[in-house]
Amino acid sequence: MKAQIAITKGDGVGPEVVEEGMKILKTVEKYSDLSFEFKEAPAGGKVWKEMGQSLPDKTFTIIKESDALLFGAIGIPGLPQGVAESAILGIRQGLDLYVNLRPIKLFDALKDRCPLKDQYIGDGIDLTIVRENTEGLYANIGGIMKKEVAINNMIYTRSGCERIIEYAFQFAKKHNHKKITSVDKANILKPSQLWREIFEQIGKSYPKLEKENMYVDAFCQWLIRSPYDYETVVTGNLFGDIISDEGAFLIGSLGMASSGNIHPGQVSMYEPIHGSAPDIAGKNIANPIGTILSVKLMLEESFKQEEIAHDIEKSVEEALNEGRTIDIENKLLETLTTTQMGDLISEKLKSFLKK
Ligand code: IPM
Ligand code: MN
């Protein structure tokens, strides 16, 4: 059976990086028994200018009817605040993608690019942020009164907390993690107090896992001081947004960071964490690895192809030893374009898949 994959290229560097993500899927298709059918699902700033909607109904229907969505990046200069973003939020809410999975892994080959390279980092950085993706301050409950008062309500529901925390515990167990860290602000915020109560409750069913609660401000500090201390990190929507950029910086470049917006068993969306980077768009210099690792996540989470996912990761590691895009450049290695980086990873993947 052919898996239907919706493709949102988006704005800026989006189309360039998505091209390389598709290259990887086509390589997988050629050397495995999986097969894919791609369908464009236009969304973003350019689409908003043309049609007055950043996520047209027709696009949402295409996405809903697919098995997964590969999403580039959206946003063009000069748009009103929130217009392009509303396409991403519309997909997350519309498909109830309550898990935002964000791996923060420092490849051995990139240790030279880690901002903590002169500091002890134990056995390296390899953690996953499990971010709640539909509630909190992103629930879009609020408004502006007389241009004087602006309110957003931080909404956490019991069922919303339960499902993300349960997911995180299962994730930690599946990956043989020893510890799970919950990040909140329970000393101040009521929603965090509900969250913490539920974390403690669900934690009782996982006696073998070490459980840790941290306040988000302290966590931001400890993430830099001892990133090797964390494995699964579960947190609410806004805290997850903020700490994932901090994490992405630790692995050498925002261009390396991938994510999956997931509703287990249903159509899910995979996207690099970086934005549309209009300043470098069209130059063929963007790092495609964030997108390629998002494809890896898609194969792992939506299609349960763990072995192929692992092969993609190994291919990235090998490629990084030979060449780099400029954001992770190393003077001793060849500097590659977006296309060349994708080609190199695809070549490596071919040899793994043939074995
Ligand atoms: C992210 C982004 C989004 C967010 C924006 C673009 C809606 O920053 O995926 O981290 O705030 O979640
Ligand atoms: Mn963000």
C-alpha cells in the first residue's frame, strides 16, 4: 500500500529543505518495500497573500486525508503578526496533535560546534522534549479590549495533562530511559499545580523510572550546566517552545533540530524547528538536516520503521564527518550546499539500506 504524504513547502527556505526531505523519502522508497505518494498542501505567508488564508480549507482537507504531513517553514517579511503562524497552529489544533516531540541530540561529529565544547558534557547530549501541543497559552482563549487590555488564558485540562504525561512516560520506557523530568512553574501557576499532581499520580505506575520535577527557570539554567543529565523532559506548551530553542542551540545549530507534531495513530505533522529564514532563501545554503531528521521521526512514529529511522540517523552522522552546510561549517571539511548535503546523506542511506 502506498502511504500518502502531504507536502507543505511553505515560504523562504521551506521549499529548499523540503526538497531534501523528499529526496530521503524517495531513497527509502527505492531501497525498501515502502512506497509513498506525495500531494502538495500549500500553506503559509505566500498563500495568505494570494488567497487571504494561510491554511486554506482545501489544504486542510488534503492534510486530513493523508497519512502524514511533511512541513517546511512559513513566514515572509511584512506579514501582520500571527498570520503565518496561524497555519501551524491551525494544523496542530485542527488535527489535535497533542504531542510535540523534539529530540535534542548532539551528534559526535558536531561536538566542535557545541557552544559547551569547553565544558564537561559527560557522555554527550541526547534528550527529548515532549511538549504539550494544544493547550496552555496556545489555546487561543483571550482577547484585546479597547486596545488597553490584552488577555490570554493559560488553559490546562486534566485530560490534556494526562494524555501528554502518559505519552511521555511511555516514551521514556520505550527508550529505556532511567529518568523523566517534568518542567513546570508550580510555585506560581495554578495550571502547573494541576500538571504536577497528575505527573505524580501517573508516575506511580512507573516505579522503575526516576522522576524529577523542575521549575522552568531553574531548568533553563541546568540545561546549560549539565545537559547530559536529561533524557525525557515533559512540559507544557509555552515552556516547551522556549526550552526547545535553548536545546537546539546546544546541538550546534537551529538548523539541526527536528520535530514531530503527533497524535498517535492519526495523521501527524513533521517539521524542522527553524523558521523560513528569508535572508538566506533561494541561496541553496540552508541546512536540510532538521527536515531530514523530521523525516526520520515520521518513519519512526507514523510508520513504525525504526530500523530505517536508525539508518537515516547514521547516514547524517557519517555525512557530517565529510561535509557541512555553512551554519555548522568546519574549515577542515568541505562546505556543502543544501542540495549537496541532501545528496550526501542520501548516498550514505543507500549503502545502509542495501545491506
Ligand atoms: C515552534 C514555533 C511555533 C510555536 C510558532 C511558529 C507557531 O515557534 O514550533 O516552536 O510557537 O510553537
Ligand atoms: Mn518555537
